[in-house]
Amino acid sequence: MDPVIIVLLVFIFFCLFMAYYTSHLKSKAKKELSNLKNERQASLVITLSHFNGLPIAENTMTQIFSCPNEYEFLANNTSFKLDKNKVTDISITNDVEIQKSYSSSVGGAIGGAVLFGPLGAMIGGRAKEKTSRIIRNYLIFTYSDNNEIKYIAFNCSSITIANKFIKEFKQNNQNKISTTINL
């Protein structure tokens, strides 16, 4: 048998095995998350990267559960619970970072050199400014702790699920009397 065919068959078998294995791991993770949600009687669950507010490292993946009386934040087998009565707001905010970078065009330099010599190479290869905007969204839980306003923030990649937390919060707090904090 031709060695190329053997290598191709091994490669195809490897790809099929990896596709099966990764889909199996994804379904297993979904099932475990569903079990955690059911154990806590949570109406919503989302996994986000911690930004600020909890005594854990930044960028720690955290599962957020909306339980009947509290929000539970589960990170690295550590559970943090926030009483829903203390929460004054849940919102999504963002920051925009504008990055400028400079790049020179090698192709432009070669083309300019061919057409117009050394001066064309300098003009064709000059640095060009490129601007890119990076928008980061944050899901923020605002709460009152002994008349002090505190925040717990997460990097929010899935705005649609995060909006469900906001919608649920607003529905549950329609008739709530406003909070007064003496400064």
C-alpha cells in the first residue's frame, strides 16, 4: 500500500476521533452545568471571566447562578453568595480601547522601487497608520453592603444571556421601594 494513502487514512482517523472526543467533552460539560443549575434551583446561569469585586484573581472563569434568593458566584470550587435583597442594580457597560499601529508595506516598497527607483521605494514603503477599536463589555452587579456601594464585575462575552440577568432583576424589582443611602 502506498505510504501517502496510509498517512492520509491515519490523518482522517485522527480527525474523526478528535471531533468525537471534543463533542463528547462539550456534552459532558453541558450536562454537569445543567446538574449544577438544577441543584441550586437556579433560573439562569452564565460562565464569565471575573474582572473585579470578588477576592479571586482577575480573569478567573466564574459560573454565575441566579438562585431564588441569591446570586451565587462559583470560581475554583469556591462559592460566593450575594443576597438578592442587597443588589441595587445589574447592568452591562463597556469600554472602548482604540489602538493605533503603524505598518510598512514591503510590497509597496518593491513596487515603488520597480517603477520609480529608490525614491519610489521610500514612498511606497512608508509606514501607514492603522486604527482598530476594541470594545469590552462588562456585566456589573451593584449592591449595598452596610450603606456602602460595592461592585462585582465580569468580562461579558455573551450579551444575550447577560441581558436575561438584567431583565430578571428588573422584573423582580418593579415594585421595590427605592434604596436610600446616607452619605
